Amino acid sequence: MAVIALPGRRTIDAPLVLIGLAALVAAAMALPPVYLLVRVASDRSEAWDLITSASTVRAVWRTSLLAAAVTASAAAIAVPAAWLTVRSDLPLRRLWAVLLALPLAFPSYVGAFAFVAALGPRGMLQDLLEPLGVGSLPEIYGFGGAWLALTLFTFPYVLLPVRTALRGIDSSLDEASRGLGKGRVTTFLRVTLPQLRPAIAAGGLLVALYTLSDFGAVSILRFDSLTRVIYLRYTASFDRSAAASLALILVALALVVVSLEGATRGRARYHVAQGRGAAAPVRLGAWRWPALAACGAVVALSLVLPASVILYWLVRGLTEGQSLGFVREAAVNSVYASALAAGVAVVAALPVALLAARRPGPLSGLLERATYAGFALPGITIALALVFFASNYALPLYQTLALLVFAYVVRFLPQAVGACRATLLQINPATEEAARGLGRGPARVFATITMPQMLPGMSAGAALVFLTAIKELPATLLLSPIGFDTLATEIWSASREALFAQAALPALILVVVSAAAMMLMLPREREGR
């Protein structure tokens, strides 16, 4: 619809403006995947030879295996932990709920740096055991290390939605099963677990996509997943066509994962007609202490260990007189670039969210889904596409802050769109129609009526974009202007050279910022119990 007619008023072209702006945003978001396709299509024979080569097949297999293993192990930790903190009489279960969610505050490359510093060759644990005659520890590098690090720092993606789902399940279903003589284990497996399938699948999707797109952890732990292979191919030989071909494979894997998650939904119904009842906590009895030990072990590995390592190396660096000037500049650069990205993302999200919320239909739905394309793409593929595009068609933008901010917006715009759209849906359109009926134009209605009510959602979207952009590593490595160091690049560079004291302070700053955001969300989650 190009125009809209208001009762008793002349027609206005506000929808046309919205459609145009939303289409422009969607086209910009589609630039990376479209350009990768064009780049590969220009030399199809060479791209096909690379894609079907034995080395590429092995890299795809390694990446797929890592994603499957991390997803399975994350679910294996998260589902029991969610049940313990929601349905059982686990001592201090609310505290455990907070502690088990906090590992999400650690960027994967920060966790990997902490693991290498603690468990790697000549690490902290090796130094402690050497006087006891332990000459070497098991290898931390490779598949095992990457699997462990990614599992411990991604399982909260499954934990949080499963906890929400458990609180929403009608307790009468469990009671009916128990009344029919079924035991607690059978009831959980046949009644509770099937109702958790959507939450587990949604969290597992996030874990799998995160694992596919991860670059920092696999690089620090020297595991040759596709992201590391792409980066090495690009930086070592500057082979742009080969890197683009491999990036498309990564995109295809992400699409396969998304399709698999959609297939798990099926047509089953998960709601009940009756009102929900709160389930009485299950008494653990003798299992209380093993449950506490399991929760303690997970928290120790995913939270206490990395935090202790970071603090240890920070204190050691300070006592050795390490300069902190480089961290100050990197922190300023990180905040500046991420704040710009947050502001641009919210502005770009407004026309898309307005169109989707106020003019729902096939076209608005298509434009909204188009803006989500970047969120399914690994950061390294977006960065490569923008490098290729800028160096060929927009050279003045190459290695500029503007291109880096654009990459952040492509990657994280859905967070701003979702927050703005959710807020718009809570605003009564009657207030806007009343203002128009009093003679105000669309722009004035938006500025005086709609935007003031949208500010909470806009602020939440901007905060989400800021917090995720400040942790983004591969796009920052490939697109940062020369000399523009950030916290993420400082951590990665120092960790790669085993300069743990130098990596500690930027890692601590990143973790503190992320943990503050997590703590702001968790009180609301606790109040919903």
C-alpha cells in the first residue's frame, strides 16, 4: 500500500515513506550475502574446486562436529540445571540460577584465554603441579579445548529459555502422570521434557549458530574450524575469492541449522486450556548433595576459573609495572565504535519496526525478515563481504570507521528491530489516530506521541547492540582502521602471543560490562518466579 486515507482527512504518503526507508535498510542488510554470491559466481569453476576439495570437506566436518558436540553438551548441562533451579528444593536455588547464567557474560575468546592461561603448557596449573613431579598436562588445544570452552560459555543460551518454559508448564500435567502411577523420572521424560522441546531447540539454535560463527575461541585454542580457515586463507595469502567461497559454505551451514530447528517445531501444541498452577518443589533427598556438587563444578569451571585467572594475571601485570595506557585507548575506541553502531542501528530499525507493527502484511513481513539476514551470518562472512565490496566499489570506505560501524549494524540490527517492534505493539494506535484527527501530521505525531512511548524499547535495543558490538571480534579484526585497536582486538592479539598479563585488563573490562547487563536482566527473571 503506497498511501493511506484517514477518515475526514486527505490521503498522506507516510506508508510510502516507511516502505522506501525500510526497503533501503533491508537492501543494505542484504549487501554482504548478495555480494558473496556475486563474487563466487564470477569464478564458479575455481570456487567449485575449492568447495569440493578434501581440505574443505575436512574443515566442514570438523566445524559441524564441533557445533553438534557443543550443542548437545550445552543442553545436557542446561536442562538438568534448569530443572534443579525451578522444580526442586535445591538449597539456594535462586543464587544458583544467577551464577549459572553469568558465564554468558564471558566472550568465548576471553574464556579461551583464561583456559590457556590456567590449563595450557606452562600455565598456572602446570606451575602448581610441577613440584609434585607432574611434567605435563593433557593437551588443551584442538577439538577438546574448543569443545570445553564453547560449551561452558554457551550453555546459558539453553538454560534461560528452558527455565522460562519450566515455570510456564501446568503442574497438573505432572500430577496427572504421577496419579497414574508413573515415577518422577518417567514423568519428566514423557510429560515434562516433550513440552520443553521448543525451548531446548531455540536455545540449541543459538548455541549452534554461535559455535559456527565463533572465531576467537577456536583461534586461541588452535582448532581449525571454518572461521579460522577463512581468516588464515585471507590474511596469509590474501586470497579473496577462496575466502569468499569458504564463507558461503559457512552461510550454508548456518541455514541448515536454522532449517533443522524449524523442523523440530512440527505442529504439536504446547499450551493447555486450563489455568497454570505452580508446581510444588520436588524433594531431592539424598540427591541434594550430588546436585549441589554438579552445580558447583559447572560454576567453578565456567565462572570462578576464568574470573580468577583474569584477576591473577591482572595483579601480576600491575606488580610488574605494566603500562595501562594502551587499554585506555582501546576502551575509548571500543565504546566509541559500539555507541555509534547502537545509535545507527536504532535509527535504521525505526522504519522497519514501524512498518511491521503498524502496517502488517506480506511486504512488511518480507522487509522485516530481510533485516534479520545478517544475524544468521557469521561475523567473519559479513566482514569479508564488506572488505571485498569496499576495495572494489567503495574504496574511500575501505578501512574506515564507517565501514566497521556498518558491519556492526548488519550483524546486530535485529536486536534493535525486535526491541522497537515489541514496544510499538504495546502502544495503543488510538492515541496516534487521535493526534492525527486533531490535525497533526505524521512526522509530528511520531515525534510527540509515538517516539516518547518508544524510548524504553529504543534504549533496550541500543543497549543490546552496544553490548554485542563491543565484544565482536572477527569483523573488528578485518575492518578496523589502521591503528584503531579495541578491547576485543587487544585481548585476541595478546592471547595469541601468550601475553596473559597484557590481555587481563581488557578482558576484565569486557566481562564487567557484560556482567552488568546480565544482572540487569536477571532480577526481572527472578521476579517472574
